[in-house]
Amino acid sequence: MADLGQVFTKGNVARYMVSLFDLPKQAAIMDPCFGAGSFLDALIEYEYENVTACEMDTILFENTKEKYQQYKLINGDFLIYNASNAYDGIVMNPPYIRQEKIDELEAYGITKERLRSNSIFSGLPSTANMYMYFIMKAIDLLKNDGQLIVIFPSSWMKAKSGIEFQKTMLSKCGIENQIHIHGDVFEREALVDVVILKLVKGKMDIDTVEEYLESKDGELQSVSIRDNKAFEEFAYPFSKLATIKRGLTTGCNEMYINPDLLCEDGGCFKPIISSPKSIDGYTTLNARLDRLFCPVEDAVSDEISSYLDFWKNKIIQEQKPKTLYMKVNSSDKWYEIREICGEGILFSYFVRNDMKFVMNETGVLARDNFYVIKPKVDKWVLFALLNNYYTYYQLELSGKKYGAGLLKLQRYDIEGLFFPNYETISDSDKNELMVLSHKLLESADSAVIGEITKLISKYSRISYKEITDRYVEIKSNRLEVK
């Protein structure tokens, strides 16, 4: 069954969002994907009378429709809904479906090609995620001066696709309220670092009110802006020190990682690091390695041939993974992998407790749950500039928080890091940073992180104590979120 991207909003958040409407009780309001009904409950509580709501999931619709007989409920797809009249207000939590998975909804009549044939989506990038389509459709259905209240991932402000989306959205609306919210926002453990926008159609010159909230124990609380504003202490960008890319993507880890094959000469395997848990300390020297299946065309044994035939038939029958399915239909060498050089500094994009940039001293391949950082400057100085509280604090600020204290860092979060001006760091301090980097590798002692931070504090107006306190506080707050 296709993933419909359903993540249900908690009642306290839904009530807060509906409270942002500045509309009369008779206003025409739409909920484009009502799900379990949290926004409908809030609209009832705020005594709105004229409400239309869509839900594509037939099971949800049938389970919910009897509860809201006073409203007009529609079992259908909002993206193709033709309204006879425009709306005064729309409130929604649009589906969380990545652009790569949109075509998997073809059984529901949804594909990227069909969406993009609609002129109202013409300004969206080809990599637009599903929530962007929902927002543009909602704006199209609003009256002039109509209000849209929407909650969606805060990554829209930094992702490349978000730049075009923002330009298109702001050509039609102004942002009256921008509320950053994290904590217990959704009914199940899901992305919890999101933004609520109140958009007003046709008013592009309004001043935006920005707020920060945390949802905890059913209550919404204001959060100090100090730990949410941009880190503006340094101005030397990551791009001058290094480049970054994702590690190796197999397209089907079950097939490629540690396959049940003898391959006696070992020629069809290469070592790979596929989990941060495989790494001890800050170096790959003693890492526990997995086996990556890399068959060579002129050395395919009967065993490997049978294995490839099995997977080829499985992929064709199931028509997934989609990337491999397309390769099977277009190439005899569908199983070949484009290797990604792992040399450099590795960073796992999921952080549970301690952040850790790892020196890949062995140059071993790394899977795509790692970023591979290639230094443009001395790698040992860069290693120290990455492993300190000034850098960790910036990543705590920019990362997206998940349940149970998990933090996810995107590539653009790393690319958005700033450092002391490399050109003004003295040669003696660069040498000391190199010494501390080697010390960190040899000892794996987190106290060395403090030593590096103290040295870097010479180039900052934020003292060693202050940055340490800030980092400890923001990290503790993340880990304490239930």
C-alpha cells in the first residue's frame, strides 16, 4: 500500500493554529486533508460554521464522517478538487511525501507529471515535495485577503527546492506569522522541528511576526529566542575549507550489504562502513567493516550469476526498488555501483548523543548514511575546526529534531557552518590544532574537544565558558524531549 504521508497533528497544536484565524464565524473554511479530525475538532471549538474538508483515505473518511455531520466532508483528492467558491480560510497539515515517492501514488491518480501539467504548480521546482503542491493549491483556492494556516517541515527555508518554492509562494502571499515549533507536535513519533505559517493572499508587504514554541505535555510554551537565532559569530564559510557529499548509495542494501554469498576468492566484495556504531572513537582504523557486493563483469561465477538472476526477477516482479527497476529495464549491467571515494572526514547525519566527525584514515568506502567531507586545507586543522563546541552548537541550532532526542543534519546544515577566518589563525595555533587532532584520535577522550574549543575561543567574542554552557544547554534540552 502506498505511503500517503499521514502524520496527524496533536489537538493542542491544531487549536493553536485555528486560533490564528482572524475571520468571522460564518467564514468559508477548508481543511484539505482532515485525517483523524484534529482541525475539525478545533474549528468546532472555535464555533466556525461553514467548513468543507477533504480526505483521500477512504478508511479514515468512513471512520470519521459520522462525527462531523455539521460539516461538508468529501472523500477525494484535494489536489484535483474543483471548488465552486473560493475560501476565506484554509488550515492544514499537508502530507509529508518526498518528491521521489510521489509517483508511487499512481494508483490514486497522482504522478509528478500530472501534477506539473496543472498551471498553478508551474512555479514549483521539479524536486518539490508533496506539501509544496498542497500549499500552492490552497493559495489558489483562497479569496483575496484569504488566510492560510499551515504546518510543514522547517527545511523549506534552507533546501535548494525551497528557494524556488518560497519565491513562488511569496509572489502570491505575505507571511503574517512564522512560528517555529518543536516537541510533541504530532500523534506519533515523527519529524518534530517544523514551522507554522500564517499566509495572507495578496498582501505581500506585511511585516512578519516570528515566534518560537515548544509543545510539551499537551501545552504550548514560548522558547527563548537565544537558542533559535542564527549563529553569527564567525563569517568564514564551510565552502572555503571543504566540500561535502553523501556516501555510497546501493539502492537496495538487502542485496548489496553482507549478502549470503561465499565468493571464495573475495573478488566480488569490498569493505564498507555502513553504520556509525561500527566506529570506535574518531578514526576508522579499528572500525568493524561490512561487505559490499561489487561483482565484476568478467569474473561472474555461477553462484553470482544465480544470485543476480534471483534479484533481477524479484525487482521486476515487485517493481521496486524503483531506481534498480529502471536500471534493470535499461541496462544489462544494472547491478553495477558507482563507487564514492570515502577518503576525508566522515559524519553521520543522525545524532543521538554526541556529535562526532571521524577521520577516515583507512580511506574505506562509507555508505550513504554518512557525509564525506573533503578538505581544501590541512585536514588535521579542519578536523579540529569541526570537532569543537562552536561547530557542534551551530549544528544543534540548525538540525531537525526527531523523537527521543534524535537530531538529523542535512548536507546544507554542514555547508551552512561558519568558522574563524582560516587566514588569520596563527601558524602556531594551527600547529597546536593539528596536535590536538592527533591527540583526539589516539585517546578518543572528549576532554580534548574542550581543549580545541578553548584554543578556538581566542578568535571569538563568545568565551569558552559561554559557548560550552550554550552547547550543554541546547543539547540537554534536545535529549530531554520526551
